[in-house]
Amino acid sequence: MKRLQRRDIKGERVSVGDLVRVIGVPDLAGMSQECREESLPVFEYLLGKYKRVEEFDEYGMAWLRFKIRKGPHAGYHSVGIEPYLLRVRGVAKP
């Protein structure tokens, strides 16, 4: 697998510690049906939410760790997501 660039949907650099908004769900077609059924609801939960980038792996995937507080998928989760499915939270300009 080719290493992904650490750039968000707008081409902005994504770094460890950045607050990012998840704007897309990854293509899970390469996963088994069982894994897709487990992973898809978690990614759908993340859609539109802001999370902090914890680290990048050797493929350039951004890793997010978070807790879902209620519902059938409640608990702690850790997901790797392509940086181009994220948008770095910008600072408001005066």
C-alpha cells in the first residue's frame, strides 16, 4: 500500500494533535462482511464530528480514539482513517 499524504480534503497539512472533522466514511469493501457490519456504524457515528488526531501509522492513516457514550456501539473505539476524509479545524480570522 502506498503511503498517504498527510493532507486533508482542502490540501491543508494534518498533524498529530490537530482537531479534525470527519467528512467521509472510508471504503470498507476490502473487509469481511462481519468486520464491515461492526465498523460501518462507528464510522457513520463519526461523520460530521470533531476528533483529535492521536497518531499516524506507517501507511499515513490518521488514528482517532474516542468513546461512544450510548447505544449499541457504546464503548471505546480506535479507528484509522484516510487524511483526505478529514478537514482540519481552522482558526477564525479577525
